[in-house]
Amino acid sequence: MKRVVVDSGLHDAAIRPHSLLSEFRRQSIEDAARFFADPAALVEVACPACDGDTRREAFRKEGFVYQQCAACASLYVSPRPTQAALAEYYQHSKASGYRVEHFQRETAEARRTHQFRSLAQWLGRMVQEQGTGDSTSFVDVGTNSAVVFEEIQRLGLFEACHSLDPLPGLEEDLKALEVQTLKAPMHDAGAISAWQQLEHQFSPYDFIASAHEQLSEGGMLFFTTRVSTGFDLQMLWDKTPYIFVPEHLNLLSLEGIERLLKRTGLEVLELSTPGQLDLELTAQAAASDSSIQLPDFITYLINQRDTLAHADFQAFLQKHRLSSHVRVAAIRKKGTEA
């Protein structure tokens, strides 16, 4: 399994300015309380990673219960809104509109530099190494920024680019790039990407299984997500300020993701944690919330050691797959059934 160390000079404020993130979080919490107000309409689910049914309550946030799976240690909300309720939320909530009109558009160039360009280059390298079977079509699922396609199109690897289930409000941006918005999943994609999608799916298993069905034999799935086993979430736990429903229904563990991919029949090519912000996010949260009590060693590291020590510590987290930001490449092997 590949171990990746990345340093692009990324800082949290570049891709998530405090004012934008704070407003997006506020709107999301208010909308969640309005759209999912009836507790009787929420449904219980088993672990979305390994399907285990033994769990304990980990913590509560804004009235929603995060459970922890006894088998794979994944965190997940249960009971949770139904698939239909989530679809209604993402189609009509104020927070969804704010994400496109402000959060994504106002950080587009920073995200291009620090996220989408490097993700596209990584995807391109993997495609050149592995191929995409008999298909030269690319699909991005849950598109939240047209910049994704600008960077993918620069690669010159795909004859056609498609978007499945983009956020409302991106239609004109996608049309300008000659990206076709799919009305239904296709079934011969050479590569599929899903950037930060897994954490808000009602069923991660159904989501990954659907991607498997859409891939041609030899096609690859690329996705990023946030995991519960990374440093900042382990340090902050229920005090993590940037975790809220419904954006974060599933905070799978690294082991949970491995089990999920095995269940869906995809073969993992890379499962790495190249996150650059764990220590910075932990320090920011502790500085702004006096109720957060970090271990003495971490407080000492943050306050008494220089930026070189901080960078080396973050590199350690990346190398040993202990960051909360995960990227995954998986392949549908030839001869396997979807």
C-alpha cells in the first residue's frame, strides 16, 4: 500500500476562510433542524462500512447521535435522515445554495491550486499506469465545482467528461466546459471521481457499489473523504467544529474503508492519507474553545516547537496513514461482476 507525503504549503484559511465556513456551518445546522425536525422520520442503520450491528454511542452533535462501530471503529450517525429526505435537503436547502454561490466560487482558485490540480495529476498518473479498460469516458459524481473538470480536461486523457448529480446552480458552468450532465448513471466509465462525497451519503455501500456498476472492466474509482481515525478527529472528537449533519453522516475508519471496498468487489490500488492540516486544525480548535483539553504533549508541540517540527509531525501522520484526509484509488478488475 502506498504511503504518501505531500506539502503544497496549504493552510486552512486558503480553502476554508473562517467567515465562509462559519456561515456555511450555521446555515447547515439551521437547515438540518428544519428539514429533519421529526425524530420519528429518522431511520436506524448498521455500520455503513462493515455492516456490523454492534456499536456504542460516541457523542452527540446538534441533536444527532454519532455511533462507533465495535468491529471497525467507524463513526456514523444513527438514526439518520432517509435517502429521500437527504435528496430534498441538497436540492432545496439554503446551505446548498450558499455552498455553490459563495463557499465554492469564492475559494475556487485556492482549491484549484491546493486540491483539484493535485488530485487531477494524481488521477492522471494512476490512469497512465493502469489504463481505463476500453473506455475513455470520465464521470465526476456529486460535482461541487466546475474547476474539477478544468483540471481533468488539461490532462487530455478522456474523450468525454460527464457530471452525475452536480450541486444545483452549476448547470451553466458545466455547460460552458462542454461537460454533459447525466440524467442517470452510465455503465462504461473509464474513470469515476467522487471528491468528499462518501461522508454525506445515506449508504456508502450503495454509493460505492453503484460506482462499481458504472465502471468498465479495468476502470478506476477515485475518491477522497474524511476518516475518524485521523489525528485531528481523534484529538478533538465531539468538539470537532467542522463536523456537522448532514455533511458528515459517515466518518469511516481507515479499516472501515478497506472493508467497504472489499464488500463492493473493488481492488484497492492506493489508500493513503496525504492531509496537510491535522495539526493546524487541532491548534485552531483548541485556541478558540477553552473546553478542549489536549494531551500535554500535543499542547507542548503546538506552543513550544517551531514550524519545522510541525511540518515533520504532519509528514509523520501522512506517512503512517494517521491523517484525517484520505484519498483512494480502486479498480474494477477484468472479469469481475458489478
